[in-house]
Amino acid sequence: MKDFSFVTNSHPAYIESLYQDFRKDPNSVDPDWVKFFEGFDFAVSNVNGKAAVAAPVAGGSTSLPVSDDQLAKELGVYRLIQAYRKKGHLIAKTNPIRERKDRKANLDLASFGLGDADLKTEFFAGTTIGVGKATLEKIVAYLQQIYAGSVGLQYTYINDRVKAKWMEKEYEAMMAQPLSLEQRKRILQKLNQGVIFEKFLHTKYIGQKRFGLEGGESTIPALDAIINVAAEYGVQESVIGMAHRGRLNVLANILGKTYEQIFNEFEGLAVPDMTMGSGDVKYHLGFRSQVTTPTGKPVNLQLMPNPSHLEVVDPIVIGFSRSKADVIYNSDYDKILPILIHGDAAVAGQGIVYEVEQMSKLKGYYVGGSIHFVINNQIGFTTDFDDARSSDYCTSVASIVQAPVFHVNGDDAEAVVKVSQLAARYRQEFNEDVFIDMVCYRKHGHNEGDEPKFTQPSLYALIEKHANPREVYTQFLLKNGESDAQALAKEMEKGFWDELQARLDEVKQHPLPYANQKPEQWWQALRKATPQDFESSPVTAIKEEDFKRLFEGLMKWPENFVPLRKVSKLLQDKIKLYQEEGKVDWATGELLAYASLLIEGKDVRMSGEDVKRGTFSHRHAVLFDENTNETYNRLSHFQDNQGKFRIYNSLLSEYGVLGFEYGYAMANPNNLVLWEAQYGDFVNGAQTVIDQYISSAEQKWTTQNGLVMLLPHGYEGGGPDHSNARPERFLQQCAEENMVITNITTAANFFHALRRQLTWQFRKPLINFSPKANLRHVGAYSAMEEFTQGGFKEVLDDPFIDDASVVKKVLLCSGKMYFDLSDKQGKDDRKDVAIVRLEQLYPLPVKQLEAIAQKYKGATFFWVQEEPLNMGAAAFLQMNLKQINYGVISRNPSASTATGYAKVHAREQQQIIDTAFNI
């Protein structure tokens, strides 16, 4: 939005010239000036109730029918209107508890060349806000009502004029339009429900943590309005992510979870639900239901389970929604609405919110926009907002994607509902994010056992005396409502206490009926894994004719497509390798796994930084035309009815993207979902998702997930940040068969590991420590027969050994270490040393290792790893593999993962190899 302050000091001829340009061609004038001239229509104005036509000027056009002084004043009023639209939110009465900080809005009349003497003067500028030619006093009153009342709107940073104009028009119309009696009744009903719930729990479960919604009960009518309006505009499902505060209330009064179900969780009597889980505290649990809107529209609601790491649920919700849209709604994002409910301290302080916003318009992560609802307590745990952020608002991150923000007073329930309705309409109209910042307060401390006066004595002295939103709204209706609204308030006051008493008397509620969606039926067809499932892997081989067909399909492209010469040669080399040696390399084995799933009707999705070609230029799943830069997906054309292969180069994010992919995999068990780190070391940027979901979600919420994480790993002299994906961290978190950890060395074994993910009758996250240089190692190549027979091999015995009786030493290892040891073994022809690969580190294949120990019962065993002793698998094996006596050979313990000096690296690596063979 332009600043027009310079205009009052410019010669009127400048404005005249712009006006003439506008008359000839509106597109030749800055859009803001178009608004100005369209709003006034200076050529034909209404003067003293009579039409006045401006005098013609040279060239046959018309001139402005106002004096220079009038023009300056008119421009001043227009600038005042624009300033209110841009900065009125800074002075809006959005805080129900205390005076707002002075944000230097500079909206006084003097800032626009106006004064009190002009208040009774009529200005044409009033036409631009729909009040017609009006006095400045009336114009200012209207602006304060619309832009500086209970709602403050931020939207003028939106560059798209269509969106900005839509918001301006619809917002001003909405704020001026009173709600109907039915709408008021609905608001009071939802406020009653919200307050009843908190009063009841506060009475029945004194002192128990529940993270109540007291002070923010307007959240309930707000969410109700969002869901109902969205349903009218085509939404069939809403996926909700939120942290603690108000969660139980939302479960009861939005999703329809019964009081009895919630009581059982308070009492610790809940029966585990295998669909959404119950191994966590009550305010972390997920839930799903089918509700019906007042107009009869059915809406599926899903509240995602989440941990105490505020905001980590955001990318999970987005990924889950995208997956649901793809599998149920044919990628029609209008049918599914993500709602992210934030706390003010969290939305401002957690970087994941920024990552999610940057994902919101990207092709690989787009969900048609989310509605962000902030329950703005004005405080974190004990931290005041002055210490919680540097920005004016907790929602300032919205501006990076030009998402409009409604700041609204949580005590004005009607205003909260109005902006909620408009937010839902905006999302459906433009399929972009929108924020609602509901400023309220927290009646109690961080939880019901906390004393907030320790740190905010003056604030909580005000809160103690403050009526709750239901009482505020009831009084508003009694004082300001029509006679029908007053009667309604009295009637529902009685209903409120009757309902509360019914809950205290534990009157039975009936749970809402729920019909499982297709993906939920797929999940229910699966089962829980047992330890026996991991003793050996299922058969995942494919038919020879399928192998040949898929290989051939991968190695061709359309006639009119010209791949880069280097890539063309790369593929020709792969064809030559197969034709001459009957083998395929690592990348081809990987793509064959995806292709084989696609022809079985399964979908495959992969994302990560540079995954289309692969960080190490090996995958080339998508080819680029050398002349046109057009793309060709090598996996999209095997047959007419195949599954979909979706692959996306991600933004430079680990935390957000991994969370998204976990959510995507969570929605559909028949979809192989993979995330690849650019380097495995970078996975530590996503540790929260790993800790809170990947390693523990099944135990906390009985939520299975088959996500695959590919983490390039291996010591090649690349330094501390390009060597080690920290396998010890994953292994430390392994228990109760919660995930699968592999460090695979052959193309065929990788092929089988990927196919096994969807062959099992259960789902487990797979973390594979992927090769880098060894992607092209001849030892990683596999023959066709290895793909058409058997399945994944957890342990690979040494193919170099002919006679086990002569073996004096067995070197157990995994990953890249095998190739270094094998090179030495072959070079020195050491038949007395066997090298056994542990391809799967967890669940540990103990029986297979015992068989190896029996085979080489006369030998001494060592575990050899390239990582320092305090890293890698050494400590995990020493704790879990007690059936075999073995020593450990590794780098010395180290604070850093690897040396940054190539020569030091080479010396250390050689020392490990020499020790392994000579000890």
C-alpha cells in the first residue's frame, strides 16, 4: 500500500495528469491510484444532491471538479482511510484485559493534513468505504468501528490485488452486518458448552492438570463456525493439530467425545484404542469423529495426537492432510481443511512454524491453505509477551506468505465468529493460509496446579475480576440484543445450569457413530508386530519377466526427449552392465523397488533436498531435457493402471519436511513414503520428529507408520558434517520392535528392504544408513537372480570363504566398512579371515548371528566399525549381543564425529583395517 503523504505538497497538475492517464487506460496507472480515482469518480460527482459533470479539457477528456485546497483535503481523507486499512489493527481494541502497547500507528488527523475543524466537512472519499459523501466525523467513526474495534485486520501487504480487494470488500461488509438470531443462539450454545466443560472438570477433578480453556472459551464457537462454513463451501474433512490448552474442551465440544470417555482417561480406566492410541497423558491423545453441521452436511474430523513439543504437530497435520487428499479426494484440496491451533508464545518462538509457512505454497507440500487459530494467552508458561518475541505480533510470520491476519478480542464472541467465518471463506476462495489471532487470557496458571501470581501479580489481579466470555456475551445480549435475543439469553442461562448438573450427575451420553474411511480400513486390516516377525524376512522377490520389463522401462525415454549427454551415457553404462554382466547397480535396484510396487497398484512418494537426481548424482528418477528443461519421470509409464510415483525436491528443511512425510505416511499404509537427507549428518535438525513420533508414536498412541528415512553415511574424508548420520542415537532409542535400522551393502538387499515395508502385515519406520561413494562400488552390484528370488537378508555371510574350518577370525561389520575390509581381504588372499555383514542392526537378528558363531566356532570374533568407539553400533551391540564373545575395533572415542583432514582420515581408516587383520 503506497504512502500518499507527498501528494499534498505536489502541484495539482500532477494529479490531473494521472487522472487523464486513468481515463484513457486504467491499467497505465498504479493500482492504488486506480482505487483512488474509481472510488471518487471525480468526473461525475454528487454535489449538493445534484449531478455535476466536470468541465472538458483539451483532447476531449474531463478535469477534476475540485479546487486545489479541496483536492488536498480529499487526498488527506483518502490517505486516512488507506492508513486505517493498513494500520488500524495497531490501535484496535483487541485486548480484553489491559490497554494495548503504543505501536506508533500515527492515525491522528494532523498526520493527514486534517484537523478538528474539518470534522463537519463532507468528503467524497467516503464513497470508497461505502458511506457515500459524508462528514469526516462520520468517516472516522466508521473506520474506528470497522478497523479499530474488536477486530484488527492485517491484509494490505497482499500483493495480489484481487485477493486484497476481496478481503477489503468482504471484511467491511461482514463487520457492518449484524448476526441473525439463529447465529447468536449457536454462539451462546457453544459458549455454554465450553464453559460447562471447564466448570465441571474444575469441580470434579480439583487440582488435576487439564490445561483448561478458561478465558479462551470463544475458541469453541470459533472452531464450530470454521467447520460449519467450510462445509458449506465444499470441505468434507478437517484435520486439526493443537497443543494442550483447550484440547479436552475441543474434544468434547467440537469432535463430540463423550464426558464418559474423557472421565475414564482422568481415572486411568481408558481401554487402548488401536486406531489412534492411548499410551500417553490425556491431553496428548488423538481422536476422530463424524459430525453433522446445522445444515445437514457431514464432516469428518481428525484431531492428531501430539507430544509436549509445541508445534511439532504442524507438519504432521499438513502431511496427513495431503495424503488424505491424494488417496480419498483425488487431490482436491478444497475437500480437506487443515486447522492448526497455536499458543501465542509457541507460534512466535518455534521455528517449525516458519518452515511450515515456507512449505505452504510449494508443489510438493501444498494442501490448499491452512487456517491458523492462535489462542493468544498473552503469556507463555510464565513469560510475558514482551520477553517472548521481537515482532509486534505473535503472528508476524504470516506476512512471509502474505497470509491475512485477523486480530480479535476473545471477549467479543460475535467478532470471533465473524472472522472465523470469513477466514474459512478466504481459504476456500483462494486456497491459501489465513491466521486468526484471538487475544484472550489464561484464567489459571500454565496448568491448574500452577500459581500465576508469582510472576504476573498485576495481570492476574485483573483476570480474577474478569467475567468469562459466556457471561460477557450473555450480558451483551441482555443489554443490546433485540427482545428475542434477550429472551434467548435468559432461556439458555437456565439451560446452562441444567446441563452442568446433568454432567455432575453423570447422565449417559451416546458416542457419535463413526464409519471408517478407506485408508482407516486398510490400517485395521494390519496387525501388531511380534518379535518372531523379525527372525527372518518375508519373500519379496518379483517375477523375472517383471524384472526385465521394469528394467527396460527405466532405461528409455520418449523419442522427442533429449536428456543431458552425461545422463544419457550414465544410463547407457547401466544397460551395458546388465547386458554384459547380468548385474544392476545401487540406483537401479532402488528404482526397481519403486517400479515393482507401482505395478502392484501401490503409490510411492519421496522428498528431500535434491532427491530427483540424488545428492550424489546417482538416482536420476527425473530426467531434464537438454534443450527445453522439460522433465521426464522415469517411473510413471510402465502400465496404464499403475500406482503414482511422486517425487519432490524439498525446501532446505529437515524438521518440517520429515514431519510432513511422517504425517503423509501416517494417513495411508499402502503408500511407500521416503525422506532422504542430503547428508545423513543433517538429520539432527529433525530430532524432535524422531524423538516424538518416529521412535515412540506406536508405544504412546499405538500409531503405526512405515516411513523410510535414507541417511547417507560413511567415512570418506568428508569431515565432521559429511561422515556420520549418528546411528548410535537411533539405536539408543530402539526397544519393543519400534523401528528397523539397517546399513545395507547391496542393491538387491536394498530392493528387498524397500519392498518389505509394504509386504509386512504391519508397519515400522525404516532408517537406512545409505552409501555415498559405494553407490558405484562393484561390490554393491547385484545379479538379476537376487531380485527374483527370496527376500531381505539380515545377515550376509562371507562369499569369499570356501572352508569355514580354516577361519581363525571373524570380522562383524556393516555398511561401508565391509568394502574397505573386503578389499584388504581379497588383495592379501586372507581365507583365514571371514567378513560377516550385519545388514540389519535392529531388530537384531540374534538367531542368525548365533548360527554364524556356530559355523565359525573356532574363530575369534571382532566388531569392526569406522565410527569412534562412543558412536556407531558398538555400545548397542555390547548391551544387546551377549550370545557371542567379541572385541571391538574402531576409532578412538571422540567429541567430534570425524576429522576434517583427509590425510588424518586415511591414516585412521588404514589403522582400523590393519588392526582388524593383524591383531
